[in-house]
Amino acid sequence: MSDWGEKSTADLMSRYVSKDMGYGVPKEGWRICLAHEFKEKRKPFQAKDVSLSNVMEHIGLGIRYLKWWYKKTQVEKKAPFIDMFRAQPLRQIYGAPLGGIGGGTITRGWRGEFCRWQLNPGMYHYKTVPANQFTVCLRRAGQTVYQQVLSVERPPTLQGWNWGYCGEYAFYHALYPRAWTVYHLPGQDVTLTCRQVSPVIPHDYQDSSLPVAVFVWDIENKNDYDLEVSIMFTMVNGSGHKDDKSGGHWNEPFHLEKDGDAVSGVLLHHCPAVNPYTLCIAAREKADREVSHQTAFSPKGTCSALWNDLITDGRLDSPTGSSPPTAKGDKVAAALAVGCTVPAQSHNMLEFCLAWDMPKITFGSREREHIRRYTRYFGARGAASPALSHYALTHYRQWEKSIEEWQRPILQDSSLPSWYKSALFNELYFIVDGGTVWTELPEDADVSGGLRSENGGLPAQPAVIKEYGRFAYLEGQEYRMYNTYDVHFYASFALIMLWPKLALSVQYDIAGSVVQQDPTERLHLMSGRCSPVKTRNVVPHDIGDPDDEPWQRVNAYLIHDTADWKDLNLKFVLQVYRDFHLTQDRQYLQDMWPICQAVMESEMKFDLDGDGLIENSGYADQTYDGWTVTGPSAYCGGLWLASLCVMCKMAILLDNKEMYQLYRSTLDKGSTAFDKLLWNGKYYNYDSSGRDLSNSVMSDQCAGHWFLRASGLGDGEFKAFPQEKIRSALKSVYELNVMSFAGGHMGAVNGMRPEGVPDRSSVQSDEVWIGVVYGLAATMIHEGMLTEGLRTAEGCYRTVWEQLGMAFQTPEAYCEKSIYRSLAYMRPLSIWAMQLALNASQRDQTTLASTGTTDQDQAVQAQKEDQS
């Protein structure tokens, strides 16, 4: 670990005064004292932050966006898919989210608050609910000696409770999908460790879909006498949203015994007009535990009655029957307490579960009803909460065993730095908390786009979607578009490596939309021109806005006309082959081949002078849509050559010699033109225009080669770039974009001038994009630059997680000072590309040790033999 890294990590725990490190807390992960305060307070990028030169260049866009924003917010009363005037302020509070994939999420902050809600699909609500708490009660010889809300807060409500736990005696530790909070109770010689477990398990497509989380409380009594310990869990019926007061909500106790195991708790039925759901707080019953409840209490006023109920005897009154429906304007909450005896100098444990059941969902348009994935196993009647809780409390140990087996090889690898292990697993939060939905495919659905297999299209219901469902996640919690494809290009490594069936499901959905068209004319805000919403044989930017009707209406993004972008089609082709390489799913390759041919044919029209290289004009690619491009560019040109390379490979696999010859000859011509127009002796110029800034050093200039390496290509017949030039380019990026920026401590800036100052020609060129940096680091690792790759990525992790307080909300971008953009963004999932590169590097070392040749050497030799 670097010196600056050691100091950064230590700062997070500098205010912790206890020496107690909790029960079973792992060494690796992200750890922070509950009393920590982040010194740096950044502000979100907003319209006012655009420089004057960029304002003048885009004044038309600004006026058109303002008109559109006003209509959307003031006339339609809806939230814009991107709100440049009301970005979310930075709240340095978030911890690991609760729940599995696609059933909605509730985020618990690292100080213990329930503070970010996504129960309605894709729509976020940022509200801390003060009454949602855990409280501990200690009793000795029949007398309560200590009772404390386990919260450092002192809210203006619930004054009858004992607030203000001293944060210097507690710390939080996250290693997603688990997290631990350790509370040393001052003066009591008791330590509590709360372990939070969510069922997020690679290659598991059943339990990973469940909307549940388990809280295991390990209690250590270090006294010479026995203690009776109770933990009380309180929860409001709702999420702090205005509909909590809409009336008609009610609670009821429940008890469920099955297969010799019993759970009991309280159901909180939340009954809005749209997307009703049931929250459930539950506990596992055992012979040495006492479970009690309070069905309903009002979470306003002092709430002294509930507090006194617990303090009297360590248990709650446990009334029978359900509560009456709430009146309009009122809220209702519930409480569940579990108690046990903890012998002197010993340990005991208590188990709670939080579940939520919203089986049927509608998006903003209310046009169609969708059924969540978990209903396949627990039914869609809205009565699954007791069974979900019972299942979670009786299966969480199996989940943990699976999680530990998955994580152990990486955590025990002493060659990997601790920060990387934390980043790799904790960045996975977005798979769950990216506004994620995972639904069953309706029986009448046709994902083929109307072009069936027999006509060069897809099956109406591909087997992978029929069996594993539909999956969608947002570009970001603030950029509200599902499956934004240019960003998914980076993030998809996490899916294809951990839940490959979901990755393939996304690809089938995208492929089906490629052949569709929507001739509806609409205004595009950048150009001011009207053009069709969707053009045939062009990959869509996204599959829709959750405030509209995803899958039915694609391309919610209306800044640009996506038909003009080069990179979306190319990224589809590259992902198709990479996914085949990693899954070896032959049927998938055969299904995707005609779609790949169609999108490549549509790209060929941009080869204006027949040199085998596509040309750009204006905003020619989506990923860097704020950066003007003229002529062939390093980014799109590199993606194009890589796409030609994988088309050659797929043509051979499918025995299509005619198409192989077409793509081979185009690749040969294009590679020659690419080098001639863009190579400057050290790196590839940003573009070939010859403008003053065309020789800027772009951090992502090797993206095409990165995907070839990730697909097992890049050598021999199937390479598009000379290896010595790739390595020279990567060294230039490392020296300039990384080490000459912010002292080498903040990752790689997007654009750097050759003289060592950031390119400030656009609003994006002087930003650091965390997900791009992780992809760059992966490319370096593929090319044997392990030290440089790790140092490059480390800067982003330290900045986001340890300096800026952006844990579990990693943004799309930050600048060197003051500004960040788009919290909780999809792209940083690309850190899993680093793990893929490390896996490949380790295989090469193993093969080299045993045979004297690497896997790449053997692949080149095999290709030569095939040709001969």
C-alpha cells in the first residue's frame, strides 16, 4: 500500500477509541468510524458550472433544454430523466443496500439510518426515517441497567427515546453483499456486532432475486455476571414519502412455523393506489429467545409509551389482532423485540429479517403490469412476506457460505492490495441498487422486434429470457434511463462474469430493438433538428425511462439523434463476441450473427473514402458526447477495427468464408489508415482533424484493444493494433493522464495535453470517469503493466471512498477540485474487467510455468495451424 493510501485509510478510523474489533468482522473491506466527518464537501455539476466558452458553443442546447425542462416539470409534473437544475446534493452517509437483485432496495447508511429507497421501480426517494432503528436493552437481575437507540443522531422527534449514541465507540465495515456494525457499549463491557446479509450470490438466479435482508446480532458479554439482552427493531409503514400519510395503511402480527422452524413478526401493509407493498419485520424463534411485538404505534410525538414498555421488562406487550387502517394525515409504525440471556464471559446471538413484497409493478405510464422475478418462487398474490422472512432466516447461513466461497480466493490472494479487494466487491452494490428491475417475460411478449429467426432475426421468446427473465438497470440514479448501452459496455463485465444469463438476456433485448424502428419525429436538444425516435439497424441508446414504459418505448435520451452515433453498434458487436468467449453459448452466437451483420452494414456507410476506416463528424460517439470529433478518431476508430476483428473471428466460427473475406480486407485497410492518420510516434491522437487540440492524449484511446484482450483475441491473425504501439500509448497515458494529474493520486483524467495540462476544451475532457479508469487499468494489466494498472485504479478508489465520502454512490465523474457529476452511476462496475484481466494474467503465468509458453502463444500457434 502506498504512503498516501495508508494515511487515507487510517483517517477513516482515526476517531475510534475502543480496541474492540467486533465478532467475526473480516480484515478486508471498507471501514469507517461512526464519528468520522469527511473534510471535503463537493457540489454536483449543474448548468451554472458550464464555462463561458462552452455556454456560447451550446447556447441553443441550453435554451432548448430549459424549455423542455419547464414543460416536463411544471406542465407534465414529472421528473426529467436528467435534471441539470436539481441534482442530488452529496450526502456522505450511505452504506451497503439491502435486498437481492431486481426486487427493490432499501439502503442503510453507515451510521445505521434507513435513508435511500427504491421500491417503485427505478424511482429513488432520498429520505431518512428517524423511527427506523435498532435499540438495545440490558438487564441484570431483573432490572434494566442500560437502554440506548443505536444511533448517533439526535432527531427533533421521538424525544422520549435515548438518542445520541457516541459514535467514537462504533465502526462500520462493508464487504458487499455483507456489512458489519460494531458497537462497544460504553461502561457496560458489552460489544454488539450487527451483521447485515443480502442474498447477492453469483450464478444464483433464485435466491439472488429475493427482496430480503437478514440482521444477525452477535452479543459479547465480557462481564463476570449474566445479562439479559433485548434488541428492538422499529419500522415505519412506508418510506418517508408523502404517501405514508395517504391513509389506509395497516399492520398485523404473524407467526409461521414450517419444517420445524418458526418465525414471527409484524406485517406492515402499505396501500397506495399504485404499486402497493408489504414490509415485514421478523425474528427467528428459538427455545432460549423471547420474541415480542407492538403491532402499531404512532411515530410522532415523544413515543415514550413504546420506550417505557421495553424498559420495564425487556419485552413488548404483544397485542393480538391487526391495527385499524390509518386516517389520512397519520402514520403508523411497528416494533419487534427479541431477548436472550448472555452468560458471563460468553456470547449469544439474535436474528432479524426485513422483507418487502411488491410482486406486481407498473412503470410511470401505467400501461402494463410486470411481475417481479422472485414471484416465480413465492407467488404474486402479495402475501409472500411471511414465507420470504422464514426462508431468509433459515437459509442465510447457506448464502454466507456461498458468498465466502466466491470471495475467498480473491481475499486470500496476498498479491492483491487491500483497497482493490474492497473496491471489487463493494462496487457491486450497483447491480442491486441501480434502480434494478428483474421481471418475468410476459406470455404474450415478442422480443424479436418483429423479425423472426427464419428471416434473419430472433426467436419471439429466446430461451434465456424465458428461463431467466428480463433485467434492466439505470445508467445512474440521477441519469434515469434503463440499460444505457454505451455505459453498459463498461459495466457489463460484472454481469457476464457473475450472472452471465442476465447479461445474455440484456443482449437479446437489445438485439430485438435493433431491428425495430419508430418513425415518430421528435426534437433532439443538441442539434435542434427533428428526426425519428428510432432508426432500423441501429442499437438504441437505452430501453426507456422508468417514469414511462421501458422495453415498449426505447431511447428516452433525447439530447442527440442516436442514429448518427458510431459507437453503439460497435459496442454491441464487441459484447456479442466477448460474451460468447466467456460463456461458449453457441446458440447465442448463431442468434446474434445476423444482427451483428446488420449493424456492421449500417456502419460501413461511414467509410466515406473507402480506406476501411469510419469517419466522425460533430458528436459522433455517445460515450464522449460533449467532446467534438472531426474525422477518424482514436476512440471510435479503435472500436471499429476491434469490431472488424471479432467479426472475422465469428465468421470463421460460423464457417462464413465470404463475410470473413469482406471483414478481413476492410480490417487490413482500416488498420493501415488508422496508423497513418492517428499514430504520432507515442500514442494515438484524439482525432485526425489537425485542429489545435486533435493531439490531446485520450485516456480511453485503447478501448477497442481492451475488448479484444477481454475476448481472448489481440494476437496473431485476430489483432487490430501493433502491440508495441498499444504499450507505448498506455505508457503515455500513464505518464500524462495519471501521474501528471493531481500528483498521480486521482486516477486518469479523460483528456491531457502533451505538455502535461488537462484538456479543458469541453465539459467532459477535464473530468475523471471512474468506470473508464477501471477499464484503462484492465487494459494495462492485460499488457503486463500490473503496477501501473493498480496505481491508476487506486487513485479513483481513494478519492471516491476515502476522500469524498461517496461510498455506495460512486459517481460518473469528478474534476480535480470542487465538482462531481451523476452520483451512483453504472460504469464503475467495470472494475470487474480488472479481475478478468488478472485471471487471464494468472492463467498465462501458470501455463508459462508448466509449458514454457503462454495461452496467447498457444493461441497464435493454433491459428497458424488452422490457416495452413
